[in-house]
Amino acid sequence: MAPHFETVYVTEMSKPMQWRLESKNYRVLDVDVWQHHRYDVITCLNLLDRCERPLSLMREVRRALRPNGVAIVALVLPFRPYVEYSMTHEPLEHVSIVAQSFEAQVEAVVKEIFEATGFDLVRFTRLPYLSEGDLERSFYVLDDFVFVLRARDCQ
């Protein structure tokens, strides 16, 4: 994305990754500060199933977009929330995505997350996502879905 924008702001929880991003001239913002700015494009990549409050996050994304701004959200399906920075590893906001097929999961994500937080779907695609492995496998191939969204009142 960097070649397409004058300034790219990022947030990151990992200190080593923050350092790496800064070394590549990205402007790292604290996770509690980013929403006080306005943006043309906000990407939220593979985060909704890893954060405590996915619906609140999407509402903050909506508020932080400039008029006609675009949100690009990537999400691994099937939806299996796991909050790394939490004692229980459970999100504080529950999102009910229990459909069996990928198609039904996409429909549920659009309705339960995006439409519920004031977004309309513009486009989406499915692509492979290589995830860090564990003791059983060196990596996993998952199904990642990328959604392009606009705030409902900006169309």
C-alpha cells in the first residue's frame, strides 16, 4: 500500500514488529491513538478474530474513515476467535458466525459484523493464507477472505 499513499500509519502490538515497521518508514501509532486521525483507507488484516472487541473495532474504523473512504478487511474463515493478549483467549464481544459452508459464513460475516457496524460490502475475494505452524506442522494453509467495504452513509 505504501507506494499509493504519501503517509502510511500502522498499529502493531508486537514491539519487535513495531521496530521493523519504523525501520521501513511506516508511522507506528499506538493502538489507543490511531482512531483520533482520519484516513482515506483503513486495512484491518486478520484481526477481527484475534481482538477482544471486533464490533467496537469496526465502529472505530467507520468513524475514522474520511467521506468516501474504504475499509479493507481480511478474515480467516471458518471464524474461530482466539484473543492472544487475554487470559481466557475469548473475545469480550461475541459474534455469532456458526454457518457451515464458506458461502454461508461470508453471508453471516457481512450481516453480523459489517452491516451491523454500518458498512456495505463493495467486493470480496477468497485466497490462501499461510499461517505459522506448531509442533505438528510447520505451517497451515487457511482460507482468507478479503472484503472491501464503504461506510453506509458515504455512498
